[in-house]
Amino acid sequence: MKVVKTIKLYIGGAFVRTESGRSYSFNVAGKDTQFARLCQASKKDFRNAVESSKGAFKSWSSKSAYNRSQILYRMAEMTEGKRHEFESLFMDSLGKTEGEAKEMVDKAIDTFVYYAGFCDKFHQIAGSINPVSGPFHNFTHIEGVGVTTLIEDDKFDFNSLIDSICSILTGGNSVIVLLGEGCPAVLGPLAEVMATSDVPGGVINILSGHLDELSEVIAEHREVRSVSFQSTRDDVFQAMKLKSTDNMKRMVPRHKNEKCLENILSFVEYKTVWHPVGY
Amino acid sequence: MTKKKTTKKAAKKAAKKTTGKTTKKATKKTAAKSVRKTTKKAVSVKAKKFVFDYDPAPESTAIVNIKSRYEHFINGEFVAPESGKYMSTINPATTEVLSKVAVGNEKDVDKAVKAARKALNGTWGQMSGAERGKYLFRIARILQERAREFAVLETLDGGKPIKESRDVDIPLAAAHFFYYAGWADKIEYAVPGREAKPVGVCGQIIPWNFPLLMAAWKLAPALAAGNTVVLKPAEQTSLTALLLAEVLQEAELPAGVVNIVTGAGETGAALTAHSDVDKIAFTGSTDIGKIIAKAISGTNKKLTLELGGKSANIIYEDAALDQAVEGVINGIFFNQGHVCCAGSRVLVEESIADTFMKKLKKRMQQLRVGDPMDKNTDIGAINSKEQLDKIKELVAKGKTEGGEFHEADVKIPSKGYFCRPSFFAHQSASGTISRVEVFGPVLSIQTFRTPDEAITKANDTNYGLAAGIWSEKGSKIHKTALGLKAGVIWANTYNKFDPTSPFGGFFESGYGREGGLQGLLPYLEVK
Amino acid sequence: MATVSLKVPGGNKITIPHYPIDMIGADERAGTFTTRSIKKQSKLDALYLAIEMTDLTTLGGDDTPGKVEQLCGKAINPVPPQYLEELRRLVPEKDLRPIPSVAAVCVYPEQVPVAVRCLEGTGINIASVATAFPAGQLPLDIKLRDVKRAVKFGATEIDMVIDRGAFLRGDYQKVFDEIVAVKEACGEDVHLKVILETGELKTYDNVRLASWMAMEAGADFIKTSTGKVQPAATMPVTLIMLQAIQDFYEQTGKKIGMKPAGGIRTAKQAIHYLVMVNETLGSDWLDPHMFRFGASTLLNDLLRQIFKQYSGQYFYDDIFSLD
């Protein structure tokens, strides 16, 4: 008999069970048999992830862009190392063919590499030195917006998920990924990639759970500075927008393109600094 | 108008009285004596002090022709409001009614949005970027040519010193149009590697503190990017926006590209709620910003917000102190403190706090509060009675919370809405004045001991608009700037603005930037 | 530039704390005074005051007794009486205030005897530029002889130059000691003005430090320039010096005077300076004992503007240019 494992949450660099003790099953594609059990993260699990993510934002955003770049490249390497695990996961749980599964992993690896190379460049493209009239040096510098929650739910697309994670990390943000019910058991190998890629604990947290249960706490939590909403459930998105107006969270809708600058720029703030020029 | 003349006359009389006295004294002294050879120190003759009181130097208002009534500007024409209702706009320095301004309702807004949509699909939407740019250049040029007229009207309607409307508001407004004019045919460089199109019909709602300048900040990037606009000025200060409408006519801007609907909150709400508006851009208070954000959630309208602040102005012990004092003065008393990025929280290193406050008090004593039309006025009228009452209420509350309250001992006119510059010191960080945006000439001063403490205190707010840093040590400035959660950081200066420099805040100070390339992006949609 | 430590006579040490100046901020502040609009009676009062504050100056290689005599005549009676009469006839209804004499004439030591002869009994001071003016590049003993000679001739004020070379190479002690020595050579009754030659010190930080050193060393006045180096007096440089005077007064209780010199040619400029004094040091310094203009052509414009204020007409420039 096959041992069905329960995949833990990944919070603050550690694999933990949900404090609520709840879990739900994810079936083998097209069958009634369980593929794996997933922890159903609670509001408290989410808050714990925010705590860890908040501290990690400081260390991640203060790392050199070169260093962030190397860590993202490391993620590509670790994904390559776990290629078979990802591929069989997609074949077994999503019913993909071997070719399709291979292509999914190939694309994701390319995405990691793409953003790895962007970490130390987007400042130069989107930042600026501004020619103000007057004896001032004036420059606009880019910073991450802070703790960001990434919501993936229905319409699971592995490459889109990796694109979202990377664009958030590239900007210098920490991220809490919520994989909703529509997502397969990708949490396991993905968290293992993160755990072994030199990214500090807490920079990426991955939860599995129900979007309807968690959307409100995500919208209301003031330490969550932005949300990348990749689900197609517009009703939830609009409700979250309304809930988050009091803390003026940046609510970013589903990205239109992959591997592009604007995805990074959705999660940054521009900081403009003036200084006189004189003796 | 007659009322105002009499007050001016009275002021003149009073001034003559005082200067007359000094003349006599001076005459006696100088006629024969001049400076005696033997006098070593001036102490012996101190009795005859020269008092340098500046006589009134009022800017002439003749250049402006204020109409008795102003209509909406829709589809290139001035049109009466559907409701037939008008509201009064006053001169806050005299409290006299200047004119009547149309009150817009849903029907007016709908007409304006339709006109904007038509222009977007027609003339404006089909025009090349280069042609759009030429219209913007033309508007900028006319603004420059009519600058004095705008400055006078701005000061009459809003109460800000003529010195500021003349030297800051109007030239910067023209500069914004000039800057964005050049972007109109270079959009492909704004989004490298991508194609972009205008967002569509933009509803823009602007505040009363920099009426024309905020209109320019909103209109120029929107038009350069190819959008069309419905603008709603603040109900207290609509006149310069309506004069701008005349400039748009003079520039032959195609009908419907810019529409101006005047009115109060309900008019703004109607604009926000209109289903055919693609984007809302708002500058104003955080409270109203949140209401707007709520109002448009449930739709996919885009939103940019420039909201309030409680910006810290950090003074390190190694600062150029005299310049830092100037920066603090400019930071909080510029435009009566009606500035969203006002440096309203000074954080001064404890070791120099006493010296700093001594210098600040002395400097505050030099501020001239009074007739905004006088070219020597530093602090003009508070924009409205409501705002003055709010400031007074907050000051009264601050006074009950202990600490030191200092108010400059300066004359203020008995009529009109005026407020003496003041500060609160030695209050707890949780005190009203150190947390609430006063939006008036009231400063909070706290002390700190280390850079880390300064940064922590500066960031201890739900706002994140601006901050100041004063130090002569470069590395300390950069480290501090990195640590501050604010969209604009003025190091060894304060309250500087430029069309090329992005402006806007973190957190509850808003979304998006205005100014520079970054200020163009919210008006573009990447394909 | 760090803290500067100096030995003072008697063997004690003083330290002058580093007081940084931000150039752009100082320029900006100085600029605000030029936007003040001074009108009517306040303008007229300021014009009169400026005359009383003027050190009417001739410092040419071509100075002759004849030239100095004319200058002294103008110092006493800036306007020929006939023109005053004409003005009176134009505005008979106005109470025409007499035109005052200037504060001092400023000449080379060689010309002091001429000035003494011309100005006897007028109360007008005789300022003389001693200490190897303008470069100051001679040994101290010669500088002191220069000073003593001028004093002996009858100068009531000495305008000395500091050794800018010593200052710029960091030999602050030499600069300081020379001022102390010159002050001593001046004696009790003669005013000492110390010229910093700010156009050669270049930075505002230097101006601040030199101002403070001069005040510590015994200057009665600090003065911007010789008039031989460009730029001479500027609004920001004068502002830095006024603020140093203010801080020195706060710390020591001593009131030091200020003299911008060179480059102030128009009444408008002079009024800007007075506005600046008014809004930094205040009324106590709006006094010829505490503030002077070192200028030659300024006086004519002050007179022209006074005539304009009274009559509403601009007079011929020529009538004022007699000097």
C-alpha cells in the first residue's frame, strides 16, 4: 500500500503543521484516490507567516542586488535538481504527459534564470536621476514595498506561479504564497527548493489553504503591504480591495505577461532623494 | 470690494504712524552729529534705535477681472449647471465673497464624461503624440505669459502669500506642462520594450492648497499620455482652474479633452461613481482618499492617490544649523502649513535641541503674517474658516497634553482667517500634535539620541509621504534615507518640487507618483 | 575642517568649534531678503540710514590729495546745496529731511593727513587700510609699522587684511596672532575692522571660521573684502558673517560690527542688505556704529533715490557724481 504523505506548511524557513490540525486531500488526476494530504492553514498560521516575513523583508531588502541575483539563480539550480519530482507530481496529480510536465519545469527554470538576471538591473531601467532645475542632485531609487502575499488558486499554472514569486523577490520583497484549493501539491518540492537555495528563512513562506477562509485576514493585515492576486475570482479580489482600503494596501491584479519588468515594478515604491550641490 | 479698501487704508495709516515716529527720531540724531570719532562701542547711543518696519507693499489686483459668476467648462464651452445652483467662493484674507461658482451634479458630470469619451475616441485619440505635445507646449507658454494674473487670482481665492503664488505655484504649473509636453511623442521610451496606450477617461479631483499647481500636476501627464479628463477643483478654490479653462480655449485645445466641473464633495462622488470613468486620480486628505478607494472597489477603475502625511524632519547634531532652521521654517510654514508633505514633526538630536529651539524661536519672530497680497507677507490666510477651526481645535487639544507650547509673538490681522506660527516641544510621541496631520502652521518637536532612534521615530506613523534629513555627513544621510519609509526625502533642504522629480508616498500617503517619468506611468496602460 | 585650537595671549587655549554651512541653503536664505519690497516711508528711512552707514572709499593707485579733498567734501555734504534748494522748490509741501554726512572716508595711510585736514570738526571718521593692503603679503613688523603710522597720522579706524595664504595653508595661529598684534597697535581709541577677503577664502565654511577667529582676536568689525578681488561682498557671504556675529554675541555678550565692502553699487542692493541685517541681527545693528557699507558709487544712487522718493522725478545722474 502507498503511503500518502501530509505536506507541511513552510513558514520562517521551517516545515510545520498547521496549528489548527486540519488537512484536506488532493486526488490523483481523474481518480478518486488521494495523491497527498495538504495542511489547511488557519488565520493564525497566516499571521505567523507575516511575523516571520516582516523580519525577513529587512534582511532580504538590505542584501546586495548581486546577492539576491545569485540566490534566484540557485533556485533555478535546485529546481533542476528536483526536476523528476516536479515532473511526476504534474503527471500524477494533474494528468500531464511526460512532455508537458517536462516543458512546465523547463519554463519555470527559465523564469528563475530570467529574474535572477534582473535583480541588479531593473533599478537602472526604472530608477532615474532627475534633472531638476536648481542646484540639487536628485535621484529616484527603487525599494520593495514590503511583505507581499501572493494568492494562487484556480487556473494553476506552474510557470505563472514561479513568475509571480520571482517578480516579488526580485523587487526586494518577502512573500507569503497562499496556494488555494485549486493548486496541486506543489508546495512540497517547491518549499524544498526554497529551503535549499540560500534564501533566508521567512523571505518565502508557502501556505496551503482555502482562499475564502483567509482572504479577509490577508486584506486586513496592516503589515501586508501588497497582494498579488493571481486567482481569477474577481469577486474575492473586489472584496479584498474594499477590505484593504483602510490600510491602503497595494492590490495588484493578475499579471498580463510573464517575464517582464512591469511585474517587478508592481511591487516597488519609488523613493526620490534631493540633496543640494555646493561647497 | 469696498470693504477691502477700507482695511487696506487703515493698515496704511497705522504703518505711517509708526514709521513717522522713527523718522523724527532719526532726523534728530543725524542732522549734525553723524558718527562721533570717539565712539568705540555703540552701546552709548542705543536710545535711538532704528525700527525698520516695512510699509505695505500690496500687489495690484487690477490685472484680474473676476467674473460675478463662473460656469462649468464642458466640451470646450462654459455651461450653466443643470441644477441652476451656485456656491460662493470667498477671499479668506478678508472673508468677502469673490464670486459664485457652479455646483455640479450627476447630470453635469455625465455631460462632462461623455464629452471626454467623445474626445478620446475622436480628435484627441486620433492625434499624433507630436501634435498633442504641441498643445501642451502652447498651454505652458500661455500660462507663463499670464502668470501674474494667475498669481493674483490664486492669492485672492486661496489666501496664500502672493510671493508664493508668484514664485512657486504658477511657474511650477507652467513648468509641468512644459515637461510633460515633451513626453507626448516619446511614450515608447517610457515603457521600454513594450507598447502602451492611454488609460482612457480620467476623473481628477484636486485640493485647495495648491489649486492651479495640482491641476497642472494632474492634467499635464494625463494629456501627454493621450487621456482625456474631467477635473473637479476644490470648492474653496475653483477660480484658477476656471481661468485655466480660458487658457485651454485660447490654446484651441480640442473640445472635450479637458472638462472642468466645479462643486463640493457630492460632485466629486458623482465623478468617482460614474461608470464610464477609467481612472480616478485624487489629491487630498487620507480620509477622503479612503472613501474614494472604497467607492471604486468593485470596479476595475485605476486609482492614484496623493494623500496626507506627518513627515519627519530629522536634524542631526552635525547639521548646518542655520540652514536647518531655515529648512524647518520652510518645511512647516510654507503655504501656512497647508502642505501634504509639510515637515510637521521635527526630530532633533538631543545634544543640540536647546540651541536649535533658541534659533528657531528667533527666526519665527521674523515671519510676517498678514495680507496675502502684500509682497512681504510670509504667512498668508488660512484657507477657510473650517480649516482655521480645525487648527485651533487641535492646538487647544495639544495644549492640554503638557509639554512646551511656543507661539511667535507677531501681529495678525483682526479680520480674515489668520493663525500665528507655533510649535509644541517636549511632548510625548503619542501626543495629538505629533501624530495628527494639522495642515496648518503648527510644528511638533521631539528629540532623539541615535540615528537608529531617529529612523524608528520618523517611521512611527501610518503615513509615508516625505522626510527631511539634516547632516553634513554624507554616509549618514544615505543610510538614514534608506531607512526612512517615505516617497520623497529632502536631505539638507525641504519642500522642493520639480516636474522632473517624482512625488508621492508609501503606505497611507497614497499610491503612485506624480512628476517625472514615474509620474507618466499611472496614465499609461501597457499592452 | 575640524575644530580649530588657538593659543591666546596669556598662554590659554581656545577652541573654535566646526560650524558647517550648507552653501545652497545659505544662498537661498540670502535670496529671500532680495524679494522684500520696501516702499514709501520705510524706503526713505532706509536710504538715509544707508548714507549714514557709508564708508566713502577711494583706494586707487592714482589717489592724490586733490582727489581725497573732493571725496571729503562729498562726505560732509553729499549733495551740493543748490540741488537741495531745487528739490525744496519742487516739493514745498514736504518736510525735507537734511541729507546726513557719511560715516567715514576710507583711504590709504598716505592720504590720511589730507583727510584729517579736510574733515576736522565734522565728526566723520577716517578709516585707513593698513597692514600691506590689499594682499597682506609682508612681514608682520612692516604691517604693524603701517598701522601705527596711519594711527599717528590721525586715522580713527583701521581696516586690516588677514593673511589669506596662512589661512588657506592651515596656519590659523598666524592669522590669529596678527589680528591680535594689529589690535594692540591700534590702541584703545581706534576701531579695528578685519577684512577677511572672502573672495579668496572661497567656501562659506572658511568665511565662518575666519569670522570667528577675527572676533576672538579682538576685531570691532568684520569686513568682507578689499574691493580688489572678485567676488567682493555678496549677500550670502554677509549673511554667514552676520550669523557668526549673532552666535558670538549669544556666547560672549560682545556685539561686533559688520562691513560688506565692494560690489554694492545701488540703493536697491543697500536696502536688501539692511533688510538682511534687520531680519538676522535686528535693530541693534541698524546703526552706523554696528554696520557700514564700504562703497564709492553707492552714495550717488542713494541720493538719486532719495530725490526720487521726494519728488517722483529722476534727476540728472551728473549732479551727484561730484567726488
